[in-house]
Amino acid sequence: MTHYYVFNGDADGLCALHQLKLAEPGTANLITGVKRDIKLLDRVQANAGDHVTVLDISLDSNRKGLMRLLETGVAVRYFDHHHAGEIPQHNNFSAYIDLSADICTSVLVDHYLEKRFHNWAITAAFGDNLIKRAQQLANLAGLSKTETEQLACLGEYLNYNGYGDTLADLHFHPAQLYEEMQSFVSPFDFIAKSAAFVKLEQGYKDDMSRADDLQPLVRDDYCAAYLMPDAAWARRVSGIFANKLANESPERAHAVITLNQRGNYTVSVRAALTNPQGADVLCLQFDTGGGRKAAAGINDLPTNALDSFVTSFKQHFRN
Ligand SMILES: [Mn+2]
């Protein structure tokens, strides 16, 4: 019997995996990718009697792979908080799925394990940007202000590591980063003793300071758009740079634009935090656009459509 752990390569996926593996030691096949690579179940070649644990990737996006495994006779355990659609009923299937806005996968795993590795769940809640919930959990757990800040930074750095267009952009392959975390029962020991933490902290600070030097393509009272250079550091930092812009100027909408492997732009749009509406409507005007009201994107904007996007973006959020 082989046990596969299939996990999102971000902070939430890593901390969910780490908690489970601390509770269930033993050899495992790890399947993961960059944060945006969520169709992971297609890659699992398991046989009848094998076990698969899935962490922090949408069931709906993996439905085909999931049904294939269940019908092969594989036992699947699924922890997640993303869009699920209809949850299949099957003897081989156990689902721990909760779409509440203040839940992340590591918190679901924390409940499952009766808080055995609770500080890793708090770390993940910070990493998944559930700041209020994370803060609340840290208070309830009796963590000091300094300890809480340490977990917040760790969550942010682990999350940062998952961003990038391909694995080659990342400081650590997420499976390798998990191996760095594996021996640390406490996140505070990981912070104090691990060379991986030092590398992530330094990388985060270097990339963010480069991003802070960028000049916006456009910036007014309503919105700002940034074109990131074609470089690994820019692909790593673009997601968290967008979060930072939003937190610093909550009254503005933001667009962060990066060149992707296919030679097109990937556009990430966030509506103003003070009025989180309309990002989806803007992005749906473009062929490969989609998303939610507060946060949406365009997967492949042709480079010659940049001006037209910027014009639509400005008009859209002025109204
Ligand atoms: Mn998550």
C-alpha cells in the first residue's frame, strides 16, 4: 500500500501536510507544484488499495482525477476550503471540506488532529491571509505578541515561496521545503534553527524591496497598475506585492501584470478593499479572464492588448 499526499505548494498546503505527517509518520509519495498549479490529482497514478490524501486544492477543479481514483479502488481523504461543487458520495471517500471565509485547510487538519500541532495551523492562517482569524487563534492559544508576529512572518514567507510561474522560479521546490520543515514539531524551532527560514526571509526582503522601487504604469485616486519585469524575482513577489499594495491603499483597485511562459501577460486584479466589487466584471471582458468580485485575473492577455486593458481598468474603477 502506498500513501500519496497531494498538496498545494503554499503555506496552507505545506502546514496541513506537515501536521498530518507529524501525526502519521511513514513513507509517503508527495505530489505538489507552484501555488497556481492546482490540477494535481491528474498526476496521481495510484492502484486499488492505495491511499491518497488531498490538501488545499479545489475538488471541483480535480473532480475528474478524483472520480478516476475512487473508481480504481483508491481510498481518498480530502481536506479543503476552495470551491467544491457537488461532493461525491462514495465508500472510498472521506471529505473534510468547509468553505467558510475564515477557515483554511490547515485549520481543518488542526480540528481533525485535535490541535496537536496547533501553532502550525496558526502559521498557515496567517499565510493564507486570514489575518483576523489567525490573530484570534494566537490570542486564544496564549501566544505573546512577539510569538504571534513570528508565526505571521513564517506564514507569509512560506506563502511567498509558492508564487512563481514555474518551479524554477521558486527558492525551494515545495516538497523540498516540506522536508526542511519535517523534523520541527514547533514552528518556533524552525524559525530559530532552520537555514531554510533564513533563506526565505532574505529572499522575501530582497524581492519586496525591488518591487517597492517599481514605478506604476498608472496611478490615480481610484486605481494603480504595475507592470512587473520579466524576471524570476518579479514572478515570485507579484502575488504578495499585490496584497501589500491593497493593504497600504485600501481605497484603490490594483492590477499587477507579469509576463508568463507563453509570452502573454498574466494579470491579477484586486478591487479596492473598501469597495470589493467589480474585479470579475472587468476581467471577464477579456478572453481568458475570470474570478471573484474582490479578486480576479486574466490568464493570458496578449502583449499588444496591454494598453486596452489599462484603459478599461482605469475607466472601470473610476465609476
Ligand atoms: Mn488554503
